[in-house]
Amino acid sequence: MLQAHAYWRMKGLTADLVIVNEDFSGYRAVLQDQITGLINAGPEAQIIDKPGGVFLRRADELSEEDRVLFQTVARVVLTDSAETLGEQVERRMPAERLPDPLEPLPQQEDEPVHPLAMRERLFCNGLGGFTPDGREYVVTLEPGQSTPAPWVNVIASPHIGTVVSECGSAYTWVENAHEFRLTTWLNDPLSDGSGEALYLRDEETGAFWSPTPLPARGRSGYVCRHGFGYSVFEHYEAGISSELSSYVAMDAPVKFVVVKLHNYSGRPRRLSLTGYWELVLGEWRHANLMHIVT
């Protein structure tokens, strides 16, 4: 491993090599001395206990928490177990257990798409305007329509906050919007990407769509109502009317995403609602990703 580490450094690949000595040889610590001698005799002697260098630790000097942390953040873990080095390098993770494949039934004929109902709005620019009482800003998006940039609602309490765009894209934080992000802040005004998403699926036909314009836009239009402390999305698709409300608790770090469905198709329906959250749990997702298991 010392030879491999020296080769990686020569090729410009920076990595920390942590050697945990589990040998309990008593007072003389023969193996510890042998490992130290190997390190000092090679090119690694100049980078002991430095970033990108070699770190030698005795197992009996590490707490259980430290050992768990090392194994959590390590990209590669090799042991002197019965397995050879080759067997450990070729080791594969067990395959994921996936649900049974969906066998869709023939889809019903597509329902005609009706335009959104007219709404009385003040200062309307063709896409959005205020309700007559001034309590909400209502955005209507017919198929193919979009705002020139994300029109967002910032919803926050002293404990938690979220930014929600007119397409349903969102990111959420706790206490501090930069240091303690729960989900990804993409800051992309063109594609309006999001680390939070919801999908509705007809479990009989396999047809799917989102209760918000993104990420899986349906065939008909959407209505977004930005209010003080909440955002509501209305949509009608394939005989199913959906209303999604997003808001936060005032007395706890809790965000609510409430979805109400109404079946107007005149027949029983089997639907699934799937949520996806790209967790950050810190400042940057790429820095925290190896600490998170979902």
C-alpha cells in the first residue's frame, strides 16, 4: 500500500493513506516499528501526518467512534483478512433489491386538454398577477408556457426555511441557508433544477406526472399560488385533480408538503405518490455525500 500510495502521488492523485495497526504485541510493538521503518525508508517519510500523506495509528489508541468515522469516510478499505488483495479489489457490492417490474394495462384514450379557468388578477402580465385581495400572487402556466426566470416564494420561520419556484423546484435549510442545507441549492435560473421532487403514477397504465410543472410536466396546465408563508400548486391530469401545499412549521424545524387528490374519472384508480429528496445535510453535497446513507 505504501508503494501504491507513492505511485498515486507521482501520478498526481492526492489521497490520505491511513494504516490502522491492530497488532497487540505488548511493550515492544515490533510490528509498529516495522511499519514505521518502511515509511521512513521510502519517499513517504516527508509527508507523515500531513494532508495527502501517510497516517499510522494503533487500533488500541482509537475510540470506537473514530474507527467508525474512518470507515465511513474511506473510499477504499483493505484488510489483512483471509482474502487476498486481488479478491478485495474485485469485490462487488450486492445488487440492489428492486421492486417487481410494472406490467401496464392498455392506456385509456387521452382526455381532451382544457385551458385553465380564467382568474381575476391585478397587474396581470399574461402569466401572473395578484388576487383582488392582494393575499396571493397567482401564476398560470398553460402547456408549453414558462416564466422568463424562476418566480419564487421564500418561506421561512426562525427554525427552517425553503425556496419554492412557480414550477415546484425547491431547496430547504435549517437555521442557516448556507451552512445547514437539507437539500441542494442549484442556483440555476435557466433550467430551474431541484433536489426535491414528487411524482404521481397510475399503477395500472404506468402513466406518470408531477403535481407541479417540474420535473415531470403533465399534458394540461398548472396553477401556482404564492402566498405569505405558503405555496399551492393545482393541476388536473387524466381525471385526477391534485393540490400540493408547501409550508413550514413556526415552532419546529419541520417542512410540510401536503398533497390532496380527487378522482373525477368515474372509475376506481390505483395511484402512487413518490417523493425524492437529494440530501445535503451541510454546506455542499459533494463534501457530505459519503457521510449520508438513505
